Amino acid sequence: MFPNQQFPPNVGFNNLTPQSFSNTMNMQGSPAMRNPQVPGQGYPLPAQSAYPQPGYPIQQNQGYPQSTAQYPTQGVPYPTHQSQGHPQSTAQYPTQGVPYPNHQGQGYPQSTAQYPTQGFPQHAQSAYPQSSQPQTDHGFRSHPGSIYGNQSHPPNQFGINQSRPVPVVPKSRPTVFPVNPFNPREDAGVLRKAMKGFGTDEKSIIQVLTKRSNEQRLRIALEFKTLYGKDLISDIKSETSGKFEDLLIALLTPLPKFYAKELHEAMVGIGTDEGVLIEVMCTMSNYEIHSIKQAYTAIYGKILEDDIRGDTSGNFNRLMTSLCVGNRSEDFTVDQNRARDDARKLLQAGELRMGTDESTFNMILCSRSYPQLAAIFQEYEYLTGHEIEHAIKSEFSGDIEKALLTIVKVVRNKPLYFAERLHKSMKGLGTNDKQLIRIMVTRCEVDLGDIVEAFQTKYGETLQSWIEGDCSGHYKKCLLGLLGAY
């Protein structure tokens, strides 16, 4: 459910060399951010110095040096003690079932242990953290930083270890892949020719931009400016219009920057689009959230968490704040005993008491890893005979209910969640084009293939047929291009 995948490059937010989620180039206007997946970044490693030995000269070998100097024995030679001094011992510290967690870049030696990745183009990450995906590179991908660490829990009183690894699941299926071989100069020439002179060759623009990854599109834009001294986005704005223009601009925007703009537009002005906050904050991995926060500060000079807290209230405010911290456990080992305990806590905080202890739901659903949450929901069903969704619907209402149910959906089946969001964007009169564009652009390099399948399974119709019936013109063709159907 959480595929091993790397976050796509952390695309830059200016005209410098493109950055993507995996290439953590510092952005202007924000503190330097370190990629937890890149060895050597983060806190500097402490200098390797031996403990000072007061009163004794520095010795190459710890313990008693083998010296040729003869000391007067006075009839009693010095006994040899292998355990004294600081001998280099091969003895291993007993793990007692709980090895120290490996934290890269925090003063500990760099570990070769691999963390599952999901997310942004690819997390992360993790985004359902790619239930069928490695959690995407989200276009974004997954990383270390679990608050619980990579540890197996101690055996129970019968000597049986209740922790178990998460079963391996199939990788997610994107619909847009990096083209290989890739020639950004040639692609820039095709786009220039398509927009030069009278008229516009929209088909050529669609063929180039929907068949390249986000990082490759940014390299094309950089090459375009290098060759012709013009900004590709400005040229596209002058040659296209309407929803087709919006979709092309989204394709040429670095993903962290795109998400940051979506969040800002959801909060700016009168009212707040809580649906956007829920969709983004409840589906992103830790690394993706930190990248979005960095981009937000670089663009608007504000702290994302402050803006969210200022635009929301009550329990929903506290839930969004917890998610914005980006500190969810990403330990992919499931502890069944702990899952059972957490399930009891949720039951006692909700259905077994008058009123609801919202903080317990907030703590567990915002801090436990997705595999651990899946085990908790299963234990809850064993205890009560019904699913956790029933408890959330009976104990909560409004935006907090929607957000908690979204987390549950992401844990159970992330592609299905996005399939429902796509269906909602086109259902009824009119189309929510912003929502449709956001999901198509951000998921096409992650798990859009899985979303297409989930859509057809639930609604009995293909996503392609819905797009063809709800959209038109070059806008429709570009969306179909992201599906691989044009």
C-alpha cells in the first residue's frame, strides 16, 4: 500500500535550475530545508573524537598498549585484563527486541536501511499513500522521519513478537512517464514552432506537455527561455485561454508550488474551501507537506500553518494543525498489540462515553502510520462489530467528520478516494474544473491508472467517457492526453 518510491525532484520556484521533491534546492524566501532521504543533509555529524584521557598520552590502540618497556614487577607482574581500558570490542549491544531507530542526518551514522517511499512525483512518501503504490513519489514519494522509528516491539509475556511487517502490495500505476530518450532542446523547438506566427498548433503543445514528466516539462521551459529569450508560460498564456490555459499552466508548475497555490486560493478572500485543505493535507506524506510549506513561504512570505489556523476553527482547526506539522509515523512495521490498545482508546473516547474525546481521535489518526492505522481499524471492527466510519459519523459532524473520514479512506483505498473526488467534480450540472485539473495533474505520475480502474469498478463507467461527456475542445483532449487516450 506504500510503494517504495522516490519523491520527484523538488522543482524550483524561480527560473533557476528546476528542483523537484527529490532535489531539495533551497528556495528564496524560506529557511533552508533538508531532505531526510539524502545522506549528509540535516544536522551535521559530530566530529569523530575520542574521549580525552587525562594524564595519559594519546594512544593508537585502546586498552593497555603492548609496550616493550619493562616495568619493575616487584615480584608481582601486572595482570592482563582484556575488559579494562577502551578495547575495541566485537560484542554487540543486545537489542532486547527494540533496536535503536535509524535517523539519517541527526548525528547518527548514516544507515543503509531503506525506508519505503511514497509520493510526489513518486513518499512518501504517501498518496492513497498509494495504496497500490510504493505512497508516490505523489508525483511525490516517501521518507524517513517516523516518530516511532524503525523498531520491532518487544515480545509479549509468552515470548511471541506481535509486530509484523506490512505485506508487499503491487506498485501503483501512473499514466504519464518520463520520456526516454529526452531532448529538452528539441521539445522547446516544437513548442516554439507551435506558437510562432499566425495561429497555434494546440495538438503539438498537447503531445509534448502530456507525454513528459513534471520535471521534464520544467527543463523544457528552462531550455525555451535559454534558446529564445522568452518565458514559456507567458507565451502559452498569450496563445491559449480558458480551462485549456489553466491546465497547461498547471502542467508547467512545480508540484510543491502548485499545491501551495491551491491551498492559498482555498483560504484567500471571503470564506474557505475546506475541501481543498482536506484533500491536500489528509493525503500527503511528511516530506510532501514539508515541501509544500517551504514553497508556500517562498511564494507568499507567510507560514502555511499560521494561515490555516487563522482560517479554520474548533476541532477541524486542531486536526489541520496536527497534519500540517508533517510528523506522522512512517514506520511500516505493524504492532498488533498496540493496534488493539489504540482501538480500545478510540472506543472509550467515542461510543462508550457521553460526548466525544476529540483529542484521542486527533492523536491517533494524525500520528500513527498508515499500515498501523489499517490494523487499528481492523481491531476496532473486531471489538464493536462495525467499521470505524460508523463511529466517526455518529460522533462528529461538519468539516472534522469529512477530514477524519478522508484519512480512513486514504488508509483503506487511496485510488478510490480520488476516483470519488473526480466523480464529484463532474457530477450534476456544471463541472468543478479546478478540482478536476488538480487531481489529473498531480496524480498522473503517481497512481492515475489505479484511479481509472477504481472509477470504473465503483461507477460502472470509464473515467474517459465522463471526461468526454463533460469537457470539450482542446481542454478535453489535454485531459485525455494525461490518461494516455489522446
